[in-house]
Amino acid sequence: MEIVNIEARTFEAMTERFKQFVQRVNNLCCPQSKELKKWLDNQDVCMMLNISKRTLQTYRNNGTLPYSQINHKMYYKPEDVEQVLNQLKK
């Protein structure tokens, strides 16, 4: 094991830079994760609209309900689901 000595000023500067780096990473990561929490998945939408998974697939296929796909999972904006819910009530 090798021991390296550095001045206290240098150590403090490195620590401050590391804190800034951590803050940047948090700023980049946290808004996205918060935004993703607002999106709904298939199960949420089926429960909200009281429909089957097959009906939800039909809504996706015919463009009734916009969606985004990440890998093999579908996500829906709550406002789009609300719009479809209002259409179903008519």
C-alpha cells in the first residue's frame, strides 16, 4: 500500500470539487427520476380506465392513447390518460 501526503489546502479544494461534481450528477439524475414517476404503466392505465390489457393495446394501435416505449415497457402521460377517460365518459 502506498501513502500519499498532500497539503490541507489541496485536499479541501479536491473535496469541494468532488461536492460540486456530486451536485451536478444529482441535478442530472433527480429531475429525470421525478419525471418518470409521473408516467403511468400498463397496469396503472388499465386500472384507471377500467379496461383490459387487450383493450389498452387496441387504444395504442389505433392512436387513441399516445405512449412511449422504453425497452419493452409502455409508459403513458397522466394527462393523455385523463383525456381518454373524459372521452369514455361521453
